[in-house]
Amino acid sequence: MTDSKLEKVAGNGLLNRRHLLGLGLAGAGSIASSALLGADSALKLEIPAWSQQPGPGTSGYGSRSRFTEDMQRATGNSNPLYPGGGASRSPLQLLQGTITPNSLHFERHHSGIPDIDPAQHKLVINGLVKQPLVFSYEDLLKYPMVSKIYFLECSGNSGSGYGANAVNGTAQSLHGLVSCAEWTGVLLSTLLDEAGVEPEAQWVSAVGADAASMGRSVPLNKAMDDVLIALFQNGEPVRPAQGYPMRLFVPGWEGNISVKWLTQLKLTREASQFRDETSKYTDTLPNRKSLQFTFPMGTKSLITSPSGQMSLNRQGIYQVTGIAWSGSGSIRRVEVSADGGRSWADAMIESHQSDKALARFRIPWEWSGGDAILQSRATDSQGNVQPTRNTLIDERGSINFYHFHGIQSWAINTAGEVSNVFA
Amino acid sequence: MTDSKLEKVAGNGLLNRRHLLGLGLAGAGSIASSALLGADSALKLEIPAWSQQPGPGTSGYGSRSRFTEDMQRATGNSNPLYPGGGASRSPLQLLQGTITPNSLHFERHHSGIPDIDPAQHKLVINGLVKQPLVFSYEDLLKYPMVSKIYFLECSGNSGSGYGANAVNGTAQSLHGLVSCAEWTGVLLSTLLDEAGVEPEAQWVSAVGADAASMGRSVPLNKAMDDVLIALFQNGEPVRPAQGYPMRLFVPGWEGNISVKWLTQLKLTREASQFRDETSKYTDTLPNRKSLQFTFPMGTKSLITSPSGQMSLNRQGIYQVTGIAWSGSGSIRRVEVSADGGRSWADAMIESHQSDKALARFRIPWEWSGGDAILQSRATDSQGNVQPTRNTLIDERGSINFYHFHGIQSWAINTAGEVSNVFA
């Protein structure tokens, strides 16, 4: 299987990313023997049933293949004291590219999904403004909008990384609270300018119309920067599970602050100290004090294939691929290691590299049947480098549950089984 | 409604695009009176029923709001002699941003949608190659992939523009055979390099597994450039209506050549003269000769709002928005006219500006209640400028049906009704 023309660029089989394109990867696929084919005989292959008669025609609203219906978000909440609460996780190891289809975008609800009639819904802007304002959904549709591709990540994503023992899980179960979409909406600054912000206002308190009245405080300087009132996701109206008819969208920051079913924005001098910024979504340090308002999500990456609970069924060349993102900019570099971080090689970033969006990386790797530990390490446009788990815990301690963005390690054993490890 | 601070930049009410952001658009929305609100009384507004109890929790595969279910593709084929044939058109006037959700991506089938089991499907590469090859779906998943945002447009899109009379239609019914997605797949060049192309090969003949055996010939130099074997669309596997489990994707070229349900690629000296490159998809000139293999889609734009069959119900400021694209590069400029092309103003492009992808433009316009004709004109990164309908017909004649990319004119009358006109 080894091809002497392939340039090794780091330990334990990592190959130069230029080998992704062009010659040298014949061994990557299990390419069938040409013995099946006589000269130019392909059309004599058996004609499958589906080619022998016309199929159904077009439809108003499409659906996916019956062969892909097992591609599902992982849902979980069986707590009767928490009706409608819980999260669902995107099947990251089954997706490709960077855009998450709306039906598979992760969810996190605190009291379920309200069934909002957009004709009855109101958005109020009040507090320290010159002119309190009320907007209907139809009003907002008349405003200028912008369209941006942004990731969204729950700050509890990957939280088990702080634990004492590595959980036996998949990319989905461990890290599936991150997704990415094209979000279209009205810049919050447009509406705040219209209301007229009083000089003493420093925070914008956002409240949702769900039964939990989810509330979060946004610093005014962020609110005036890139925050959206998102009305569309991947071209269509934002769905109920994502905040229909409108959600606050705070690019790059922990998902909880992008308040769904947005119904009030109140300008205040101080943060509102909502339940979800005191009892939750704070980072508890080893001295038992908690950091509050640690908003931006860290520079992070994740190998989605091979990943936890997969298995390698042959020696040879594999495409290592994954996603990378940063709450502080775009992804400039992703490195991959196959020897647990002793040596690193640059992966190819083969998608767009937009600000605060997922990027997709890829690098070829030759598995020779021995033990290996695959890791990826992202660097963003601000020079932030994804830390190891140990570095992160040295800095933040391990009582915390939020904002885990340490390097993920996937161990491959000699049987080809892939598992989550702390390394 | 007129605000003297607003800078007029072209005739009949077009305003400087900088007014899209920031002050000056208070008149744009029908903003409710603040009389509804006492000081800080927003929380005393009536609490809607959906805020009073928890809603349903997360789900494995999401769906949209019941209030948006009328957002459908327009389908059409009632010809019993053409089973499974026909097209469905994207509801362009209801979408925002640039990404089309997979359920609303346009379709065009010649004998319906085959129900393909990916485990049984094969892709053959043969003809003038050193080594004929057969790939399963699983084989292809092991190959390196790239992820790109590309538009796809049927070459018959907007074809009624060649007619003698302007059809009374909508953006969807007239132009809905264009959509845009993130496509992820294996570069065709990777597979052709592996098979080894013989020096005399000049074309790649692609054949689908539908009952029509849709076939198209692709010039080798394009095949070796940016053509994909697309396996994923917006992150999830390509759906049956788009070619599951695999389609050829030929960026920027007429949609028909992106052969769905791809099952054979044969390297040949000459084009194969398939049915769909002789009887269809040729451009008939006034002298009754036809141009064949006119592949790239033209530089084009379209105002989606206001657009055909909408009506303006008040005087004042509107957000004119639409989409622009080019088969030859990225969109660099979109101009808008409100006086039928006598004067033009630059619109703001407020999305990404990727190669061969939709871009979203927007400009504010003040309607004073008089007659107006709204037009948009795109310029791409190669300097190609979208022609007027008259220029296009002068060059190509009007017998042709394909590749219409002339400027679209929407007339607004004094009653505010918007209609398709030739101007």
C-alpha cells in the first residue's frame, strides 16, 4: 500500500496535503478490478430496476433519500421536571462541507419550542432609549438585511472534556452542539439607531417569548457591531426550533446569548443578571469564584472522520477531515497530528474561510495498523491557537463545564477501533 | 415621508446604498406608535398563549413553521406522454440570502426521480483511459473532497424573455430555475488522473441512471478544472431529486450538463451528440442554424422584491433586493435603475461574493406613487455586463429559448401593482 512517491510530513503516516489532489491516492479507495469490464463494455453491466422505468416527478417541498433517514440529531431529555428542556446534537461525523442543513442544526431549549403566530408576535425596544419602539414581523421584513455564514455553538459543547475520564462517545455525542448556517437579518444597530440609545446605556437585555422567558444581557458595543435580528436561515424563514419568527444572533459568542423567539430588547446601565447568566453559563474557577460574561467561543477544531466509535477496516490511506472555527475571526490554519501531538502537519482548508464560520479541513494519512492518536489544532486570524486539554485545565481548572475548546484526541488501536481519549 | 438628508443617487427615487445602514430609514417600516408603551411597560403587554406553557422539545429531524408551509416550489408537468418529466421552480421572491434550502432547490427531470440504493449503484469510468475503473458510493466517500458554494441554473430559465409579449408572472414562475448551495464532492480530475486519460481523449461523456439515460458531453479541459462528483449538498447527502447518490456538478455551466444519478463517464475523441445536446439545449440563430455547446450561464441579476404580482401598499422607502450570478466568475457590481434604465445607482452587495455563486444585493428606493420601472444590471469579475433584452435579442435573435440573461424589467403603476414588462 505504501507508495514511495508520497511525501511524509509528520510522524506516524501523515502525508503532504498536496497528495489530496492528483496522483498517488489509488490505494485510498477500494477500487474494483477492471476485470469486471471488457473493453468499452460498461453499458452491458446489468441495468438496475430504477433505470428501467420513469420515477416520480417534481414536488413542492422536497425530502431526502429513504437511505439517509438514519441521519438524525441525537436528542435527549427525559426529565419530567424540565418539560421541553434539553438539547439535540448534529451528526457531525456524517456531514460534509460547512453548512448544516436546517433540519439537522443543533437545538437547545429551556422550555421547549413555542408555536408562535408571526402576525401576533411583537418585538419591543425600550429602556434607555429616546423613543421606545414596537415592531411586528412584517415591519422587520421591510428593513435592510445582511446575509452572513456563521457558526453557532452552545457554550456547554464538549463539556465532558473537563471530566476526569474520557467519555466513550462520538463526534456527535461529544461535540454535536455546533452547527453553521447562512443567517440573514436586520442589523441590531439599525434598530437601536432608530430608537436612539441614551448615553448612559451600556447593555441590551434580550428576552425570548418561550415559557422560560430566556434572557441574556449583551454589551452595547457588541450590539452595535455585528449582532443581527435573524429572520432567515439558509434562505428560508428561521424555523421554530431556531427562534421563529425572529432570534437575536450574536456572531461568535456562546449560543445561549442568541436569544430565540426574541420579544424584548431593553437598554440598561447594568447587565440584567438573568437566571441564565448567574446560575448557568458562568465559568467556575478552582477558587470557586466564577467568571461571568465570558462570551466568545474559543478557537477550536475537531476531526470528524475518523472519529469516536468508527473503525478502520483496512490498512492504507485515509482522508482525515474535520471542522474548525473561532469566535474571534476566521480560521487561518489547521494542523493535524497522528502521534498524539509530538509532530504536526498542515491540513488543507478546502472550504470558504469566512469570519466566525465553520471551515472544513482535510489531510491524507496512511495507517500502517499500529496504535495512533489523531489530533487537530486550529489557529485563527487573530493568532489564537487551540490549546491542549491540559493547558486549558491548567488555566481554567476543571470545575468548569463551559467553553471547552481543548484539542480532541482520537485513539486508534491495532484493531482499528477509534475512541475518545485524553492525551 | 421624504427626508431631505437622504441622498438621491439616480432618477425616480433611488437612494445612496449607505442609507441601508444607520439613520434615515425610520420611514421604511410601519413602526408602531409608542403610545402602546408606558414607560418601561413592555412586560405588561398581553402575554401570548405560547409564552404561558412549555412547548414540545427537540427532535431528530426538524421541520419548518406551520405558518411558512405555503412556501413551495411551483411544480408543473401534466403531460402523460412525458412521465416524470418537468420542472419545479424555487420561490425566489420569498427567500433571502444566497443559500437555497435543499427542500426548495429547483428541479428538472427528464423521466422522474430514480429510487437508487447506494449500495447497488456503480460509477464506471471507461473509454480512452489507461485503466477502466468502477467505483461504489463507499469507494467515493474515501476520496478527498472539496466544498464550494455554487449556483445552478437551468439553461431554459427565464426563456420567456425571448417571447413577443411579456408573460404575467412572478420571480418564481419566470426565473425560478436557479438555486444555490454548498456542494461537496470529489474533483473529477482526481478520478480521471487515476484512470489515466489517453492523449487523444477530448471529451468526457456523462450518463445518468434515470430511465431517460440523460447524457451530456463535457470538454476535457473543463472536466480537469473544477468539475465535481457531488456527494453532499448543504452538508447532507445529495437528495434523490438532485441526483442521489452522486451527480456530476459542472460549476457555472447550464444545469442540464450536471448529470444527476451519474453512472458512467466515458472518455472520447468527439462529443457524443446525445439527445439533449442536439434536440435540446442548443441556441437556434435567426438563420436557423444552431449553436451547440454554449455552456456557461451568462452574467445575470434579478430583483426579487419588489417583483411580479406583488403590490406596494404605501408610498415611501422600500428595500429593493435581489440576486446576481455569473457562470464566468464572481459578481463585482450590481446597479439598479428605477426609471427603466435611463439612470443607474450602485446597489450594496451584502453577502459573500464567491466564484459562480449567487450574491445578494440591496438598495433603498423611495416610491412617490408614480409610474416606475425597476431594473438591475450585474457585472462580473471578468468585466461581463448583463445585457438589455434588446441587445441580447439583437445578438442572438428570438427563435432561441435557452440562456436568456437579459435585464428584467418590473413595472410599478400608480396603484402600486408590480408586473413583468419588456422595456
